[in-house]
Amino acid sequence: MAKMIPDRLRNDVKSQAEKKLYQLFSEQLSADYLVFHQIPWQTKNTLGGAKDGETDFLIVHPELGILVVEVKGGNIRYSGIEAQWYSGEFLIKDPFQQATESKYSLLGILREQPYWYQRWITIGHAVAFPDVVVTQARLRPDSPRDIILDKSQLGNLTGWIEHALEYWRGKDNQPAGLGINGLKELEKLLSPSFTFKPLLGVEVIDETEELKKLTQSQFSLLDKLGRYRRLALSGCAGSGKTMLAVEKARRLSQQNFKVLLTCFNKNLAAYLKEGLKEDKNIHVAHFHGLCTDLGRKAGIWSGRIEEGEKAEVFNDYLPELLTSAADKLAWRVDAVIVDEGQDFRENWWLSLQCLMNDPDNGILYIFYDDNQKLYQEGHDIPLQSAPISLFENCRNTKKIHNFIKPYYKSDQVITAKGPEGRAVEIHDYANSSELKQLLRKQLHHLINEEGLYPEDIVVLTPNAPEKSALWGLGQLGNFRLVDFWGGSSEIFCTTINQFKGLESPVVILAEVDLNESESSQTRLYVGASRARNHLIVLNQKQS
């Protein structure tokens, strides 16, 4: 049985003659034959532009060559006076002219391909009249009986094809077949198989808009809670806590309140400050930055920290200094909005409350996630009322959400509202050499093949810079890792701790061990949840 392309007759084929021949070619020809049905192509027009081409059947044999077959069904007649062909009473195009044009058009296509350049093959054309019997030896000077198939020959199609191609080999006087490789190349050219996958760069744009709308839909919660002066909101990573904190600060500012928006992470504070720089009623600072800034302005902070005293200074001294500096400067606000509240110590809350014009009744909103507690042991949020729970993830795709879900420790069931997204990729490596090769390959694929920009990608590690192998990898193909948002060949790389509270379309989470102890899984949860659209995990195998 011949290999037919397409492998089944299409439903839109109307010609009964073509339907009949498709079935007969399939049944009678051996597996050596490749038969194309209704294959279209385009060639360059000598006058410019493109010219369409196609043939009813293209019959290919590795040793015999190629035969272009034009099919005309029904009762066929030709009027020499009119120079016109008919099928029954209907005018039809000249089948021999059609077959000839198709043959030379196909030859033009082949000559454009490197494989066929300067290769000689036997290629001929023929016409099939499967509903009639042709008795003449030659119909016209351009239509000898050797290249005509009629009803009487339908029982021996193999013999007819061999005879027709023998006729053309004799005319060429240079017999040449395609060979098995030529057969494969022709199939690849005329009937290739391919799959178009959406580029991740395009997916990121579409998904980001969808995720943005989901996050903004959370703002309706603030409408319901507007009457509360003091409130804690707890939620999983991606539940929109930071966006809600910013929106609450904006709403209070519009009411002419002076607002402090603070957090633990200085990188997050810098990001929030940039977005709110036009609002003069909102002061944005990370907690220790606020302490040192007011301390310098009050003239009571030198900036010096003695060896071994860093923890004591940051945990105790600076919060006390904040209170003294604020009193000296008479620096006060009407409302305090805190993001990353899980990382604030108990004594810090007192310092923040002392910044308010009304310490007992001033507006205090705290957003937190105990699952992202990277710096402190457990300290209770200083509010008596039960926290409001945010249990819908509006930042991550469902695939990323499902990856981080096992690391979320809570009685609260969390759900994802975002798009499905791509599956999380996990790649193992054994040493720094394999890490470099793997990271270089991933960056090349994401930027050069998936259409992402370098700024769409962040590489995160749980290790401090002095303990990380990433900074010693050197050049990664056309890219290099930098500890800042860089240019066209630079990829931002930082620690999970430093990137907490922020997000990126794509995160490559490196130097992690998916079999780490439970205490280390907090960093894995925080790092993985920074990825908005796609997450790649480079898992270090333990020897």
C-alpha cells in the first residue's frame, strides 16, 4: 500500500474522479510509492511577486522519479476549432497545459532548495481521464498516449506509472531517481509537520494583564474595611498584600492624611517609593532606613556599628533611636501601613506607634504572611482583633501556585485565580560546572528563543553572595549575572531574602535542594512565589 499524503481523503474533495484515483493509488501501489494529493505551492513570478501552483496528484518513486498528474472526470471532449476542452457540457481548463505548468513550477521550487540544486531527476507530467476510454494514439502533438491514463488502465496503475516515467526518462536521456533520501527531502519540503508554540514573551504580556486585573479586583476588599482604623490582613504569597497596602496608603493620602508606608526589605521599599514618588503625603521607607534617616536628621546617629553589635543595633538600638529622633524632629504621621509585618519584632511596633499623631487611635494596617518569615522568630501582630484572611493567589499562574502550595503551612485553604501557565521546570545539576552550563542554556532559550527581555528574568539563590557559586560562573554565553537591574546582556541576580516582596515574570531559582529540611523550605516558598509567569528550579543534587 502506497504512503498517501494526506493519509486520508479530505472531506472537501468534490471531484469523484479524484476520489476514485485516491482509493486506487492507495490500494494498488506498493509501499515504495509516495503519493501526494492536492499539494499547493508558490513560486516566484519572473515579473515580480508570487505565483500559485498545485497538482491533483504527485506520484513519487525513489528509483523511477516524479510524475505530475492532472485529473479530469466525466465525459471528456475537445473542440479543435475552439481550442477548448469540455467535461460534459462544462468548459474546463486544458489539462495538458495545467500538468505542464505544474511540472515546471515544481521544478522551480526544487531548484530553490539546497538539496536539489544541480541534482538531475526524472520528472514528467501526465493526464488522467478515469471515466472514459481513449482510443487515439495521440490526441494532439503535446498529448501522446504514453502520458494519458484512462478507464481501461485503472486495474494496473503500477504498470501505467512505470510506462509513463519510462517515456520521460527516454526523452530526458539522463535517467535519474530520487533515492530514499530524496524521497524524504521531498516529503519534508511539500508536506512538513510543525507545531507553533506561543512564545513565553507573548504569554507574559497576556498573563500579566490578566493577573493585574485579578489583583486590582482585591481592592474592593478595602471598600468593605474602610471603617476599620486598625487591621491586620494575612495572606499567602501572591494574594495582593503589597498592592493592597499601596492602595490603602493612596486612599488615605487622598483624604489628606499623612501616611508612612514601611516594610522590612529595602529593595521592596525602593520599588514602592518609585511608584509613589509623586504623592507628597506618603513617606515610603524600609524600617531600618527610616530609623537611620531620621536619626541622621536629628543628629543622633553616626552610622557606625561596632564589630559584633549588628544584631543588637538593628533589633534594639535603632528602634529606640527612631522614637528619640521623631520626638526631636516632631516627625509625625496620621497613619502607618506595614507590609512584610511577619518580620517585625515586638519592640518595633511600639516605635512605629510613637510616630503617630494619635498613638492610641491612629490608623494602623498590617499586611503579613507567617510563611514568609525569614528574619525573626515568631512575634505576634500587636492588634487585638482577628486578622482578615486573603486566601486567593492573584499573582502566580496556577502551575506556579501548585508548586508552592505544599510549602504553605496554614489551616487556610488557598486557591489560585490566575491563568494556567506553563509547567514549572526542574533541572538537576551536580556541580558548579553543570550549573554554569545549565544556566547558560536556560538564558539563551528564554531570551533568544522565547522572546523575553533580560529585565523579565531574575536569578535567585538562597545563599549569601560569599557562599554562592553564581558569582564565580563568569560569562554565560552572551549574558552575565549582575546585582542590579542591568542592560541588554545583563541578568539581575540576588538572594531570595533581598528579593522578598518583589516579583518577576520569570524566576530562575538556583542552588536549591528540593529535599531540604522543613526549616529551609520557607526560603523555597518565598523564592518560588516571586515568579509571576514562569518558574525554573535548578536543583542541586546531593552527592
